[in-house]
Amino acid sequence: MTSIDAFKTPSSRSCLAIVLAAGEGTRMKSGKPKVLHQVANRSMVGHVLATLTKAGATSVAAVIGPDREDVAKEVQKNFPEARIFVQRDRLGTAHAVLSAREALEQSADDVIVAFGDTPLVLAETFAKLRAPLAQGAGVVAMGFEAKDPTGYGRFITSGDELLAIREHKDASEAEREITLCNGGLMAIRGDLALTLLDRVRNDNAKGEYYLTDIVEIARELGHRTAIAVVPEEEVHGVNDRAQLAAAERMIQDRLRHEAMAAGVTLVAPETVFFSHDTQLGQDVMVEPHVVFGPGVFVEAGAVVHSFSHLEGTRIASGAGVGPFARLRPGASIGPKAKVGNFVEIKNTELGAGAKVSHLTYLGDATIGAEANIGAGTITCNYDGFGKHRTQIGEGAFIGSNSALVAPITIGKGAFVGSGSVITDDIPDNALGLGRGRQIVKEGWALEFRAKALAAKKK
Ligand code: UD1
Ligand code: CA
């Protein structure tokens, strides 16, 4: 084994990534194939493909189970030129790789085998795995020091040579003592791959065609093998819901560290949940207990207060949202705007400095700069058939507890009296009132009490 860090993979080498995703995921007890389960709002196979792209894969072959159009679709969403191969019978990891024979025949410089259910591998690691190939190694295996090696393939080494990988079920008592285990992922020299794979047999404890056998085969044919050692966390595979939750925990930890490293304050990082695509500017401050769904972009210096839930939202510089804000897809919060507690906003642009401080629903609306939306304002945007827009001009003032029945336009600087139901447009700087007129009866309460008392005495 040679020290791998010394090598650089020339980026000019072509690289075919074969992603194994034919597992049924029985232990997930799910109607959905395993690799489509999500961590940080992206399918596991989506993570693997994104990482492979970052690591310089030039082509992708995904091996999926029969009748899994859903998996094929997800693969192509994440790597549009990916070729899909179906593995009809699950006869082992080498058999799975060979399902992509046509892709292998095109003989890329490097071949990487990745698992669709192992989403935490970093792009640098794939690069590290490839590197020895450029220096003439035939096969590189990814190893880790296992806390509990039970179930994993063991690395049989001599000095720093990797001689073979022994699957747990086939290992002797002595071999089972080995803690340097196989992470499963491999890099293979492209012009060798088919020669090695075609020699794999299934005379082992499981009666499967093991990918791991290509290590011994490569050595028999006189090729060099190498090991890339990675932290155990990276090769964490997901077979059940508890392992899925563990993967989520690890990926959230990474995302929290990345956010803080980029200059974001997380008061209690362990209580903030990110999406793989969350983007936060410098000096953004996130209070405890906030959930970021997909597609959130927060500009520098904005504050997200506790217990807020955001998705598909843009928040501009200096704005503040929450506590208890719910921002749904299409919410765009302008610079220095304020969204307070128990406010839900969907598909709505809130202008600079506008305020929506409490208890409000804004859907399908455009709110001008510096407008003030009173507590309890509701845009009635849906009539059971279609969605309609509400336009509120700059500097308008919407009195508390008003229902704005869309489609409706409220002019710049206009006022809406509290408790109004507004069904007609209001011009600039006008007052709109839509409520019953108040009447006052002097002395009425005295008369009422006297009558009521007399009736009781009878
Ligand atoms: C594999 C390795 C083992 C390693 C472990 C790490 C082999 C023979 N063994 O074992 O050394 O320690 O990973 O987790 O490679 N798959 C298919 N089609 C098949 C078989 C598998 O697509 O016919 C896919 C699975 O869905 C999974 C991956 O390949 O994503 C690995 O297969 P799995 O059966 O989990 O291998 P392990 O027994 O865990
Ligand atoms: Ca496994």
C-alpha cells in the first residue's frame, strides 16, 4: 500500500461512476425504495450523485431494481445524462456492477463503484479513492477502522499491502479480529474492470458474486492494489430507519458546522435543521429551534427568531422573521422588513421595511415598501377554484382583523379600517371601510339592569 495523499488525480482522466441502487431496502419497511428516502431534504441517491459530480465523474451508470421508474427518474433528475441499468436478480455486488456492462465496455480511465444508500461520502474522498489509479494501481478499496466490525468485509493486509477482502460470513475467527474494514466503495482501473469482474465466482458463504473478490483477482493478475482510509462516519450505510436518522444527524452536524464556518451565528446549533441547499449570508443569526425546508436563501445580517419554519423563501438583508413565523414557497421578505409571530406567508413579496407583526396570513400578494399590515389581517386568496392576488401599495396601512378578498388592489398610502371585509379596490391615499356601523345607546345598560332585576323578583 502506498501513501495515497501523495498522488493527485489529473482532472483530465475520464471517470465512470457506477451507483448501486438495486437494494429493496426490506428493513426500511417502506412502500418507497430505500435510496429515495431523504436526508436533509434530498434523496440518498441524490446526495451520492451530487457528490460524484463534484468529484469529477464524467459519466454515471445507475443500477436499479426491476420496475423502479421512480428511482430512474430521481437518478436522471440529479445527473441528466446518467444511464440506467436494471439488475433483475440480486446476485451480489459484483453482479450488480456487471449489470452496467455496456457502460464498462466504453472503458473510462477510472471506474468508481458507489452505493446509493451510503450518502455521507465526501467529494474529496472519492478523489482520494481515484488518485492511486493514475499511479498505476488496479483496484483501490475504501477502508475504515470499525468500532464494531461485525458484518463488514475485513481487509487482509501484509505490511501495507492489501491482499484480499474477506466478507464477515467467510472470515475465520482470527480474521474476524481485524478492525480495518471495507467501506464497500471501490475505484477500479477502467481498462481492467471487466477482466476482473468477469472472473468473480460465487463459491462463498452467501453464494453471491462479491465485488470485494476483485482485490485478490487483481493481485493474481499482477496488479497493485491500494487502500484509502476514511472516517467510519463517511461510509455509514442506511438499511433501516434508525440508520436513516443517524445519517440525518451526521449531515445536519456537517451543515451546522459549514454555516458557522461561513459566519452564521447559531445560538443552539443542535436545534436548527437545515436543508442540503440552505444558503445563509454572513452575520445571519438563527435562534434556537428553527427548521429550514428546501430552497431557503437568507441574506447577510437577517435574523430568524425561534420556532420558525421556512421553505422556498428569500429573506433580504436586515430583515427579521419570527418567532413562530411560517414562510412557505414563494415568500420573499424585503430588506429590513419585519415578520412577527404567528404569521404565515406564501407566494408573497413583502417590500422593504414593511411590517407584518402578528397573527396574519398573506397568500399570493404583493406588499409595497413600508406598508403596515395589522394583526389578524387575512388575504382571502382562494375561492374554492382559483387563487387570486392582493396588491397593497407602498406605505399603506391595513387595520387589524381585516379580510382582503382577492383579487383586490389597495393603493399607495391608503388606509383600511380595522375589522373590514374589503371587496372593492381602494385608491391611493383613500380610506376603505367595510364593516357594520357602530351605534351607541346612551343609558341603555341602566335600563337593561333595572328591567332584568324586576323580572327576577317576580
Ligand atoms: C458490502 C461489502 C462489504 C462491506 C460493506 C460495507 C461486498 C461483497 N461486501 O457488504 O465488504 O464491508 O458493503 O457496507 O461488496 N446491491 C445491489 N445489488 C446486489 C447486491 C447489492 O444493488 O445484487 C447494492 C445494495 O443495495 C447496497 C450495496 O450494493 O447499496 C451493498 O450491498 P450490501 O448487500 O448491502 O453489501 P454488504 O453485505 O453490506
Ligand atoms: Ca450494506
